[in-house]
Amino acid sequence: MMFQNQVIWITGASSGIGEALAVAFAREGARLVLSARREEELKRVADECNRQSNAADHAMVLPLDVTQTDTLAPATDQVLERFGRIDLLINNAGISQRSLCKDTDLSVYQKLMDVDVMGQIALTKTVLPHMLEHGSGHIAVTSSVAGKVGVRLRTGYCAAKHAVMGFFDALRAEVEDEGIEVSTIVPGFVSTPVAENSLTGDGTPFGEADADNAGGMAPDKAAEVILAGLGKGKREIPVGEGKEMMALWLKRLSPELTFRMTKNRK
Ligand code: NDP
């Protein structure tokens, strides 16, 4: 029960990995702040969290859109008013992409950057001063294997996930000696609605499951791996059990081979 009574703020908590993390932390007795845009879905997750923790009020529903950056400071104030501190922030909200570069409108790249990069940076910047003031805290971000390797149909998503990897690795170098831990979570395929919610070239949702994600790791198992990694203070947490995880070490050992393999993977 290493997260008991810890105050944990999860974005993207209305679905998929964020939802599974919320439920897993609730079982550990954590106090939770659940954020995403869809309030009804957050309430559903909060009910489940309160059931799991046997506490009526351990989960706070705090709807927000991470791209509305002017709302993030007031949201942080609400969390501090309710719980007095934030022990762990998990920047997990995100959207993916399913379109070739030649077919993708510039506005789609802008949206991917706004949600997957700027939203994570903006929220981190509102929470960080409170952690620095207390001399402790933990900030995590859900990047991706696509944050290490470039793959077809995801030029914008790969750019965004590489960007957060760089940002949070650099942030760690700045704040680790001040008592702030920073973890990058690196999932391969996890079985969530991420493909359905992905953006196509004109910005409309892809709307279909894809075999890779559908056959990926179960979200509750992914949550287990992430909790274990965060609990140990791991700086980088790989999450997955399929062949895609090989890309993490292959990219380091043989970039050339990785480029050939990703080109041939349709
Ligand atoms: P889901 O689509 O199930 O979850 C995405 C979450 O992000 C939802 O809760 C969604 O909630 C929220 N979200 C999207 N846009 C915004 C926004 N503008 N503001 C606030 N919240 C937002 O997919 P996953 O659970 O799979 O994705 C979670 C994270 O994991 C993402 O960052 C994704 O890129 C990453 N990831 C997933 C992998 C996988 O295979 N599933 C692999 C690698 C990384 P709402 O719509 O209510 O706002």
C-alpha cells in the first residue's frame, strides 16, 4: 500500500490506461483527482474508485481540457484547496493519429501538439512550483514506444511523443536534486480505444479499433506495471508484452535495422 493517502492527479482518467490507473491507485488507498473532458465518464470512474477504496470521497472529478491552458492554474488551486498537496501528477491525456503525412492537414499536427505536448507541459508548469515549495513530488508522463521510434501513419503522434520524452528527461535533470522525481511511461500496444479516438488527416476520428491495440496488453495489467515502476521511482517505465517492445533496444543497437523494419511494417 505504498500509495495510501497519496494525492494523485491523473489526466486522461475517463478511459483506457488512465481509468485503469485510477482504479489501481484507488485499491491502494490513494486520494485521486480525475481529469479529462467527459465529466460523465469521469463520474463513472470515480464511483468505481470510491467502491474499490471503500471511501465515499477519495476521488475528485475535475473535468478539464488540457489545451485550455488558462484553466489549468485555477484547476490546480481547486486540487490544493481540496487535498492540500499533490504527491503525484500523471500527464496521461493523449490522442493518436492514423493518416499519412501527405494526407494530413496542418491543423491536425497543431492539435496533436496542443493535446499531447503543450497540455502536458502547461499542467506540469502549474503543479511544479507547489512540489518545489514542498521539496518533494513525482511527475509522470505517458509517452509511447512511438516516442522512441518513428512509425507510418503517425508522423504527428511520433513527433509529439518524442517531444514529451525530451521535455521530461530534461526536466528531470533540472529538478531531481530538488526532491522531484520524473518518470516517463513508455507503453507499446495496450488494449484501449486509442485507435478509435485517433485523428485522421482531416481531423475526424479514425473510428475503428486496430488489430495492434486490440491485441495489446490489458489496461489493468498495464496499470500494474506502471504502479510498480512509479513505486520504485523508475525514471523510464516500459509497458508492454508484444514484439513492439523490441524496438526500444533495437533502436539503440541498430538504428538502420529499425528504420528498415518500420518502413516495411504496414
Ligand atoms: P484513450 O483514448 O482510452 O484515452 C485517452 C484519454 O485522454 C481519455 O481519457 C480522453 O478523455 C483524454 N483526453 C483526450 N484529449 C484530451 C484533452 N484535450 N484534454 C483532456 N483529456 C483529454 O487511450 P489510452 O488510454 O490508450 O491513452 C492514454 C495515453 O497512453 C495517451 O497519452 C496515449 O497516447 C498513450 N499511449 C497509449 C498506447 C496504447 O496502445 N493504448 C500506447 C502508447 C501510448 P476525454 O475524451 O474525456 O477528454
